[in-house]
Amino acid sequence: MIAELGAFALALALALSILQTGLSAAGRARRSPVLAGAAQGAALAAAGAIALSFAALIYAFVVSDFSVSNVAANSHTDKPMLYKVAGAWGSHEGSLLLWCLVLTVFGGALARARGLPFGLKASAVATQGALGSLFLAFAVFTSSPFTRLDPAPFQGASLNPLLQDPALAVHPPLLYAGYVGFSVCFSLAVAALIEGRAQTAFWPAWGRWVRPWALASWAFLTVGITLGSFWAYYELGWGGWWFWDPVENASFMPWLAGAALLHSAVVTERRGALAGWTVFLALLAFTFSMLGAFLVRSGVLTSVHAFAVDPQRGLMLLAILGIAAGAAFVLFAWRAPQLKGGGMFAPVSREGALVLNNLFLTAAAATVLLGTLYPLILEAASGATISVGPPYFAATFTPLMMVAFIILPAGPLLAWKRGDLPGAMQRLAVAAGLAIVSALAAYALWEPKKALAAAGIGLGAWLILGSLAEVAERARLFRASAAETLRRLKGLPLGAWGMTLAHLGLGVFILGAVVETGFKAETARALSLGQSVSAGPWTVTLDEVRVVEGPNYLAEQGRLTVRPSDDRGRASTVTAERRFFPAGGQTTTEVGLDFRGLDDVYVVIGERAGSPQQPAWVVRLYWNPWARLIFLGPMIMALGGVLSLMDRRLRVGVGPRRRKTA
Amino acid sequence: MRRLAILMAAPVLALMLTAAEPPAAPDRPLPDATQEARAQALFKDVRCVVCQHEAIADSPAGVAGDMRRLIREEIAAGASDQAVRDDLVRRFGDYVLFTPPVRAGTWLLWFGPFALVLLAITVLMLRARRRPVEAALLTPEEENRLDEVLRNEKLRRDLDATSPHDGR
């Protein structure tokens, strides 16, 4: 009964979304606030209906209603409650419902947004409704999670055990909040093109309206990707955190486009310039989100994470992508030449720096796109199969980004319109000097000597110190009295702190990524009880292996002692497991992680080897120096995004309920 | 009751845990440390041909173990890194390396990103030269219109609030 209610609510949401589109478009055409208001009501009702539908699905999972085929395929009575709930978005159908939920909730928030001019808002609500209609139709007609099974099985097939993990339980909702949040930027961009305001005065206001949505989506996406990466790091037991896997790339492309959008929207807001380009990026970010949905769900790419390998549904998603993005970009091509550029600026200026930022971020996104799709295109065109992996991105993406990072700290120190480059460089001299010293020190002190890694450390330090130098400059540190500096620090808008944190977080991430990649060590050995293995400065001894019973798995659990090889420092104990899930017949690894300052000592226990008289287990030991920073950095960046979002100047144009609903 | 069943199942479990994947012969590192380091570096660039998007360095699959052994043997026999790569490509095709080959069909892949940046910079420089660099402000009429648009937001427009030159 509950499942039927869910299916009904889903269909109702589709009807409401279509209604929302029609009413809002009619309201716009007839300039009727009544019709437009009704459309906003429909948008809120659609969000409510999907929320009800989603609640029904979660209920079916919580009570293990195996007569619902989606529950039977993805749940099991022995599963812990958290994973029963998370199972609701563990499959193609459930995650699509989550996608629709986020889409309509953002649509509802857009409908409640205040301060937008009538025409723009009506067009945006209509566009958002059209997007909702497309995805909801796809959900209702091909991917309803509420289809029944008769007879119902007594037990479910359980969720893929790899997904039974706290980080992965919350990863999809955050990731989708980011992906789909860009839909509002998309709708606002389409609306701006429809309204076709040629006046320059329109664009600063539009930039201000679009920026909070871009900021919120980007911050969500940052946290979502980081959690996913952290999950891959400690759950897959391979010692790495990013492998340029197509699905990783699929989430990274909207992130890059969104980051470019954030910066470009600042120029549009402040100076009315780059309007066409900002609109383009707003369209691009959500197009990349839709492309990601297609790549992950169609099975055209082989990936560790790909799910729902179904060409038929993939084709329909491609059609949705084609319709939505196609229509938007045709509109763009038609209207963009009429968009009047705003304020002029000299090449050396804040605007100029932000244009460079956009250039590099867009080129980086294009590189990721090329690397992800090229094997597909080449195979279709010539039949040749190639693999594009980490070495390709290290040779293309990394140098592009490095150039961007070298320029980055100068940007915030340049004035709008016409900047003073020698002045900015002078203010950054201390930061640059310290960064060079840290690179040289890293080269001199760390074995083995690696010039590239040392340069990377210098770059990370440059970003961190450069961001701090900018704050110091604004506070007139050491040049004014301490009281004056403090007063100035307090007076800085939250948006400025947000920017500083985001750039600083990027530097922290780079330090972690460079040191981890450059200096990590790994060893694998078959160990009997009492034997040891060493990697880097750490030695691990296998103390005990026993069979333990989890709620829905059995495991061989190894207890190991981690201590410094030179015996200076404390020893600690970690447990690593190899779990067997009878429900699906799969085996997973639980990594033993010992946090040592910024470093991780990472232990994986493998299959049993050795003779029955003297059993042994293959133990893989990784020393991942500074790995903590890899996940800390993006969190700082996301925090920067949240701070900017809370800035007084951005709180306009969005309803007061926005943050609650998002 | 369930605990008892588990206890009885333990020997079966031990079997299952080992039987879930065919136990690959444990890796035997090369005695020469430099050769082993070369092998490890190669493992990161070689795709496990039965896995999804995984290097043989990370894959637990049996085939990946076989490929690692093959590479170690070749290195021990004195083959250069390039010879090992060529041999792998001969056996498995270009697909086996995560570094795509540079040839006519992949020029766009390899040089596209840089060409894009160069093109964009060229366009920007040409435009900058054509345009007057004079910084035109909004006309007073446009200012008024912007204020009007933003009025219902109860906002004071803070022009260039983040400029480093403010408050001097």
C-alpha cells in the first residue's frame, strides 16, 4: 500500500512539474502574477510529492518489504538500519528518485526566491519545471523503484557490501545536492537568455542572483566528491584516492565548470562584464552533471563504480541530455551575440586574472572531458581501443593547473579595472620567498630526492602563504597598529574570508596530494603470526587473526601492531578485516588505518596463504605521508564556499528558507 | 543459536574466504631493489585486462598477478622499460597501457588541451588590442537603473568592496 502511495506521488510530481512549466510559461507570456504564482505553488507541491514518494521508498527499505522489487534487489533483513535506509539510493532507480527529489526541492526553493524580477523568475521556474518533467518522466516510465514482485521473496539480495559504509551512505545525497543544484543556475541562465536583457544594468543583478546557487552546489559537490574519494581510499583497499576513473571524472567535470562559474559570476556581479561567458558556464555546469548521469548509468564506460548497465535507459538519458542541453545551447548561440558586455578592463586587473582563472579551469574541464570520452569516440570511429589513465592526466591536466596556481595568489591583490602587477608582486614577495625556501628545504631534506615533488610542495606553500598574504595586506598587518589590524580583520566581509579559505584549502590539498604521491611507500608480504613487514618508517607485526561475526557478514580479522621502525615513538594496534557477505557471496576488505599526525599507516589483510600447519596472510602495508591533508583541504574549500554563502551581500535574491530546504 | 551455526560454519568459512577468488601466488619481489622499483612503476601504468578501470599494481585479480609476474620476469631478464611496454602492447593491444599512444588518431587527445589554451590566449590578446583599454564606468543613467533593480533587496551597493585599495 505504501509503495503504491509512493508510485502515485511520483506520478503526481510529474503532473505537477508539467503544470509548473505550463503555468509559469503562460504566466510569463501574459504577464499574469496569478498564473506565475500558481506555477510556484505547483513547484512547491511537486517537491512535496517527491519527498512523500522518497519517504515511501525509505519506509519500504526500513521494513524490508521484499514485495517491492527494488527492495528485494538491494536490501536484506540482516543489514544494519543505516544501510537499509542508504539502500534506498543504492540502486539506479532509487538514486534517480533522489536526483528528482533534489531537482524539485531546488525548484521549490527557486519558486520561493525573493527579489527576482517577474519575467526572469517566471522563465526560470518554467525551465526548472521542464527539467523536472524530463527526469520525472524518465523515472515514472522506465525507472520506477516501486514495481512489485509476486510472489515476494522471503529474503533480499542485499546491497553491494562495498556500499555498506557510513561515508558512502551520505556520499550520494551530498553529491546529488551538488550535481543537481547546478540545475538552478542552468534555469536562471536560460531565463536570462529568454528575457534577453540588453541593458548592462541587468547583468550585475543577475550575477548576484546566480552566485548563491552556484556556491551552494559547488560546496555540496566538493564535500560529496571528497567523501567518495575517502571511501574509495579506505574501503577498496588499494591505497589510492583518485585514479581518473571515468566515473570520478564525471563528478569532477561539473565541479571544474562550477568553480569557473563561481569566479566568472563575481566579474558579472561586480562589473557587469563577461555576462555571456557566465551564462555559458551556468549552462555547462549542469550539462556536465547530466552527462555524468548518462555516463554512469548507461554502461558505455567501464568503471569500478558504474551502476545500472542498461543501454536502453542510457539512450533515454542521452535523449534527455540532448533535449535539455541542446535547446539551451541553441538559445545561447542565438541570443549570446546580443548580450552587451559590461565594464571595460585592462588585461592586468582583477577581471583579467579571473578571465585567466576561467581559461584554465575550462581547459582543465575540457581535458577531463577529452580524456573520458576519447576512448569511446576513437573506438566508434576507428575500432582502436586505448586506455586513458593517470599518466595522461599527469601530462596534460596537471601542468595546466600548475600554471593556474602560480598565477592565482596575484589575482585577489589586483584592483578592478586596472591593476598594479608590480605592486601585487611586491606584496607577495615574502610569500614567494617562503614558498621557494620550502621547496628547496623539501628537496634537500627528504629522501629520495624528487625535484617535481619539491616543486609541488613549493606550489602548495605558495597558495597557502599567498592567501594569507592577501588577508595580511587587507588588514595592513605590521603597517598599522594592532588594534587597527584587528578592526580591519573584523571588518572583512565573509565573502573575503570564504575566498581566502577556499584558496588556502586548495593549497592544503596540493601539499597532501604531492607529498602522498611523491613519497608514499608500500610493501606486500605473506606474514605468519608474529612476523613483520616494513614500509617507509613504519613496521607492522601480525599479532592475531580470528574469525568474527558481523550483523550480515563473517570476517577474518587481523590484529596488527604498528610501531616506528626505529622504535622511537609509541606503538599502536589496528585491526584489518576481510569480510565475506553470504547474502551476495562477495568479499570486501576493511582497511586498518592508523592515523599518525598527518600520515596514514594503511594495512590491508589479504587472502590466506601458506601451509595449513603454518598459515600466513598476505599483508599489504602502505605508508601514505600527509594523506590527511588530501581530505582536509577540500573540506576547508567547502567551508570557504559556505562562508561566502553566508555573506550578507549574497543573502539577497534567495528566500529565507533556502538553506533549510537545500 | 546463530553463534553455534557460525562456529560450525567456521571451517567452511575459512574455505570460502580462500575460495572466493582463486588464491593468486603471492608476489615475489625481485631481489634487485632498482629492478623492483622499475617493475612497481610499470605496474601503475598497466591496465588489468579483466578488471574495470584498475592498474595491475592495485588489482587483486589473478590475471593481474600473472601480468606482474610476467613483467618482473622480463625485467629480470634485462629488458628495458620500453621493451616491456612494447611486448605488453604486442600481446594485449594499446588498451593495456594507461598512457595512450601518441599517433595521428590521438593528436587531438594529447595536444587538444594545450591547443585550446593557446587559441584562447590568442583570441584574448587580439581582442585586448582591438578594444580601448580605458575603463568605462557605468553611465549615471545605468547606475540608477541598477539601483532600481536592486532596491527591493534593501542593499547598499558597496562598489569594489574587496578592492585592495579600499579605505586608503
